[in-house]
Amino acid sequence: MSQNLKLSYAHRKKYMSTEGEEKSYVLIELTGAPLIDVLRSPINLSLVLDRSGSMSGKPLDYCKEACEFVVDQLTNKDILSVVTFDGDVETVVSPQKVTHKDLLKKHIQRIHTRGITNLSGGLIEGCQHVLKQEMDQYVNRVILLSDGIANAGIRDPQLLLKLAEDYASAGLVISTLGVSDRFEEETLEGIADNGKGNFHYIDEVDSIPDIFSQELEELLSNVAQNIKLKINPKNGVTITNIYGYNFQSSENSVLIPLGDSYANEVKSLLVEYSLPPMGEGEHDIFDMEWSYVDTVNGFKECCFSVNVPVRRTKDLNQLLLAPDTYTESKIQTTLSAVVLEQAIQFFDQGNLKEGKDMIYQHASQMKEVAADINSPELLVESEGLINELSNFTYSSKKRKVLNQEKYRRKKRRQ
């Protein structure tokens, strides 16, 4: 039985009241196994680069450097394509095995800036290049980089997000990189979320090669593809929210597509649910089923399931036990992402005081919780929020910094 992806869960509290709970949390984590002396799966990758006029100079130079780094790391088992877009879309490197590396680098070096930003055209071209290859035995990824607003092709953000969702359903993972303070962060973040990939805000262009390196590291250590988690509530339990990933609700279950996983990665979901009154003792509240394709052992399809119980009690001493430190820290970090999202909305409306007060009050509360549960990690997170308020001036760049911080906390990453 494959052990490439392990699931664990932890409740906020060890005991729940028999009277019911309006709001409770369970932290679910799926962890990719380490890769030890295992041949990696081949990669089918398309790099999609914005070459509009605003990318001229150092931004484009660093993009070329990053692309050449990717070429150096790939082998003749991997497939690479490179697409550029401005007002037009051009395939600079057609999909091919990475054999003649010097020739590929020459094609990359010929890229130059021009025109406007047809983001959708570039994204579609890159995704189609990946889809037209034999995908079943490959790790399939598109990496999109842009520094501007989509002002040609498909411009509606919701249509762009739907496009990413459709390609993810076909077996692609899409990561996005936003450069400078001009791009629309919600759009690129939404494309990454719907594409089951990662979103990066790059405020200094010299970090572009490092971000490409991070994405490539994931690809080179992929252990599972097309991960899906299904939660089936039982005994009158209601799921009220899931934080960190998009989900699909039906009458009797919740389905969370999670994309791919790489070695030692932890995918963390926070599930908010309500409990009806129950008698004392242990009661099942969920059935959880998760499935994925094992990319290490011959692309086998794997399916597992587990029951999730809670302990119900009337004993006040048990109900007052301190919450689990690790779980409570992750819960508070997640809730801080919600606060940041709401504060950004206040800032956008010009209500700076309301937004700052909201962040400060939540950060102060986090600091108290950190002391109560003795969590240095949570203390750092609370102080990070307070530091964001020092010498506060709201600008396009500050908005992107806050949005990236929201994204990191939403995903519960370090």
C-alpha cells in the first residue's frame, strides 16, 4: 500500500460539550513522504512570460536567467515549452524534450519586450502545449509570470479564474508570479488557487530566479498528483467553512481538490463545523476519503478513508482543558488571514482607521493566546501583524504586501 501521502487530523479541543457546539475546528494535514533513492517522474512544463513593455530591462533579464536555470535542471526525459505574451502570443520554444540545452537557451535569450498584456492568450497557449503532450506519466505544470493588468484578450477576472479551474480539471497545475506593484493580485492569486498551484508576489525582480527555483524544486520532488479530499459529515454535523482551499459542497459531502504534493510538503486545511447535542462518549462526526495518483510507484491510483470521532462530555474540568498548542496556533493564523482580507477591503474604501484597528485588535488577541498556550510560533505571527502597522502608508505596493501575507497565513505556511 502506497504511503506517499499521509493524512492526520487534530481537534481544537480534546473534549466537546454534550450540549452541542456552534463553532468547532479540526485541522487536517496531508504530508508528502520524503523521496529516498527514487527516480523522479518526468516533467511536462510550460513557462509563460509577460514581455510587455513594462518588463524591459532587469525584470526581463532575470526572467531569462530563471528560464535558463530551469533548462539546466531538466533532463532529456522532460518536456519544456516557453511562451511569451504582450499584445500577441508567441511560442518561443515549442514543446520538446530537453536535449539541446544550448539551443534552447539561445531561443530564450532572443526574447525582448514590446506591446501590451494579453495574459489570457499566453496562459491558454502554455496550457495547450502541456495538454497536447502525453500527460499520464508526467508531472504537468504551467508557470505564469506577469507584471501588469490584463488589457487584451480575456480581461474579466472571473473568466480567467474559470479558465484556470477548467485546465486544473484536465490535469494541469498552474502557479503564478506577480512582479512589481502593477499587477492585479486577486486575479493572479485566484488563477493559482483555481489552478491548484502557488501564488508568489515578487517585490524585488532579482528574486525571480529564486522563485523559479522553488517551483522547480516542487516539480522535481513530486510524489502525488490530482489529490482530492472528500468529507462526509455524520450524525447531524454541519460543515460551515473550509479555510485554505477552494471546495465544492453537495447535500451530503464536501469535495476539496488539492492539486499535487511534493516530498515533505504539508497541505493544511482548517475545517469549521457545528455539532448538535449528543450523549457522552465517542461519536463519529466525519468520514474522510482521499485519493491521488502516486507518481513515484508507477502512477498508481490510491484511495484511503478514515473516520473522525469526537469525545463528548459534561465534565466541566475536561471541557476547560487547554486547546492543543499546534492546532490552536494554526487556527489563529488562519483567522488572521480572514482579518487581513477584511482590513484590505476597509483600506480600499479609504477607512484606514477601521482597518488598522481590526488588525491591531486581532494581533493583540493572538498575542494573549500565544502566551496562554506557550506558542513562540504564534507570538511571531502576532508581532508580524503589529509590525505591518508601524509607519503605515497604504499604497499599491503595501496592498500587495498585505495580500501576500494574507495568502501565506491562509495556507498556514512559514
